[in-house]
Amino acid sequence: MAHQAELSMRDQAEALRRLVAQHGSRPLELPAAAGRDGRPALRRPQMVVVAGGKGGVGTTTVAVNMAVATAQSGRRCLLVDVDGECGDVALLTAVREKYTVADVLAQRRRLVKCLQCGPAGVKILAGAWGFERLSDYPPAAAEILIQQILEMSAELELAIFDCGNSYSPMAERFWRAADAVLAVSSVEPASILDTYSAIKRMYHRRWQTRLLSVVSMAPHKAAAEGVQERLREACHRFLGIVVTAAGTVFHDKAVAAANRSGVPVVLQSPHCQAARDIRAMAERLLSFAGSAAVGHEEEKEETEILKIRAVGSR
């Protein structure tokens, strides 16, 4: 039975490849600027990607709690689990994985039929699991999901994508379509290098996407500021990219306890340090995502990635 299920899923993925081949890299068809009756059209949902350079830096924790904090502030929010390695959004929000992102990518069901109501009213699209792997679908399938999100303008103000540490061609589609990308790093040197590497690999200077950095599990303010400065200067000097500090989530034991219980920390321990950090960051995110696209520096010669070690050490 398991073998048959895997074959069926692969057959569906192959059919989808043929279907989306005609789209290629064609830009998404965004909602029209005005309705047919001449009245202004609804503003499309802002889209934000949360991604980490490596596993274990708290990317999903940040994505889940940012979504809940946004919903608590009265905004209508969608949380989409597109982590190709380890999708844990359903686990951290205690929702059932009845339908997943794979159902939308394979066009088995429409997005609106796959959503579940999560904490604080956040709409949740669970991540793929079992034999369903996002890598089995062509990158252009991401545009099917994105287009259906754009069509929900009347119901959504913000869509947050948890990309985890997935850096596939499909993940690149989400980065490119986003209004803002939150690159999450811890204070560990390896994590900083991995985050820089992810930005170097995934982000293109010509995109109209704002790039923001988040430091998670920081032991103190000086350490967090050091990470933000290293990433900012490295991306500015070596890649010609402007990175803006979005905020810091300081180390807090309440986060691990909340994750174990399946209740976001902003709900379970609303007055703890991490919850306060995330709420403040959510407010900044809303202004960042809706602001003008980031400016870019003049193009500079590519520098070897390991030179990031020298940045901030002077």
C-alpha cells in the first residue's frame, strides 16, 4: 500500500510538471488594480518569507509566533508551511494535518479547502508529510499556491511562509514573490555563515523584496547586535545587498516549554521576554513589508564567502 501511494504521488507530480511547464518563469498575474465596476480593487495580501541558514535556529518558532502576534493585533493572517525538510507548523500549533501544502501543489484541492483555523484565528496550511515531498514538484508549482493566496485579498492581509532551511528552486520562487524575507540566525558563527550563504544563494539584487535579519536565542543585546552588524556589512560589501535588522528574540526557557505543549509562546507566556520580543518584531514587520522595496548598492566584484569571518572582527 505504501509503495502504491508513493507511485501515485509521483504520477501526480509528473502530471503537474507537464501542466506547469507552459508557465515556465512567467510572472504571476497579480490582481487587477481596479474592479470591473470601476471601484478600487482590494489590496493584495502582503507576503513574508521566514527562512534560516540551518536547522535548529528557531525559524518555525519565529514564523508561528509572528503569525499569532499579527492575528492578535487584529490582522487577518495566513501561515503556510513550505519547509521542504521538516515541516513543524502543525506540531507547534496543535492542528491536524488533514490536508497539506502538497494537496494545493498537486491541484488535488483548492487552497481555501485545505486551510485550518489555528491559534488566535490564524489560517494554517500544514506542511507536507510522509511520502509527500516538496522536492517532487516542479518549482513553477509554487506559483499555483502563490496565485491562490493573491486571490484571497478579501480574506487576508498577510501571508507568512515558513521556508525553514530549504533552498530549493521552489523555495526561491517564494523568496522572489515575497514583499519581505526574514533571514533567521543564532549567534553561533556557523549559523551566521550559513545565513550569509543562504542569502548569497537565494537572493537576487534586482528583486523588489526587502531583506531583514532576525537573531534568535540571543544571550544578550551585545551578541545580537554583533550578528546583525556582521550580516549587514558582509551583505553590503560582498553582495551589494542592503539588510535591515528586524529584531532579536532573546533566549527564553518559556519558548521550549511552549513548543512542547503545542501552544505558541505569545499565548502561553504572553509576558515573557521572547513573547515581548516577537510582538515588537511583528509590528515592525508590518511596516517593513508594506514599505518601499529595499535599495541596492552599485554592483561589486564577488568576494569569497569565507571572508565574512573578517567582517566585524576588526
